[in-house]
Amino acid sequence: MCRKTVFLLVSLAVWSLLTGIALAQVYIFANGGFTWSQGGTQWYTISNDGYCINGRGPCGSSLWYLQWSWNHAGCGYDEWGRWDWPSSYELPYLGKVYAWVDSSTGTMYGADYVVTYNGANSYHATVNQNAYAEAWAPVAINLYKPANLNLTDGWGAQYACNGLSGYQVEFDEIKLEY
């Protein structure tokens, strides 16, 4: 093999390695942290629960807790949560957004998530929280520069204005992955 070919192959391997490192970034945002805001009046809280249990995070910190609310029947919502990370976390890549669902409280099969991406575009996702237990539920995959995530206790677009009630909507940690 000639030197030029070897140099090209080594350069390509180094570039691929560096690109992979630059793209492999994961951020986990707790409800209670600097990115979290909420509204409404019917909130239930379980301390030291959610993603942080079993050594996965800094349990004992006041930032790590699980919150949930009963779902809103019909159109609209009563409670809402928002994870709005600073623009310094918005890398110019395709990103993935996940929501942590605990094993005991996420029974809402039509949870209403909305991700803002690429400046002002919105991606609506209806997530079956009941299908996940102690796991990350995918909310949005391959969105350019996801900027924030909103979750309400209302029904997602797939079940718009559903009249059923009695489901628990879980508001827990969010994972942003580039």
C-alpha cells in the first residue's frame, strides 16, 4: 500500500473517531432543576424516585423527584410541565429526546408531549407511558436542534379530546441525546 493511501485511511479513521466523540453527548434534565417549570394545582410528588434510584443519579438531591398528576378528561389540560434547556445545549446535530417513565405512576396511554426544534418548529408525540416501566420512552428521534419539551395532563393528538379520566400522567426526567 502506498503512503498516500495509508495516510488517507488513517486520517479518515481519526476524523470518524473525533466526529463520533463530538456527536455522543447525553444530558439528563431533572424536574426541579434549572430547566424545569410547571403550572397547575394538582401535583403529587415522590422524593428520591424516578431515574435517580438504583444508583443512576444523585439521589438525595432535591432536584431528583418524580411528579405526576391525574389526566384531564376531554379537551385541554390542567397541569403542564416544561423542560427548557439553554441554547448552549442545542448542538447543531440531529437529536433524540426521551422521557423517563417509572414503574408505578405512568399509566397514561395517550400522554401529550410537544418538542420544539430548529428554532420554532413543533413535533407532537403521543406516548403510551403505560408501555414503559423503569425505562426511557422515546419522544422524538432525529430532530434538528431540539430546544425544549412540554408535557401536559391532557390527551395527545392521537386521542384528541378523549373523555376518559383516571390515568396518571408522569412528569419525570428528560434525556437529550446527540
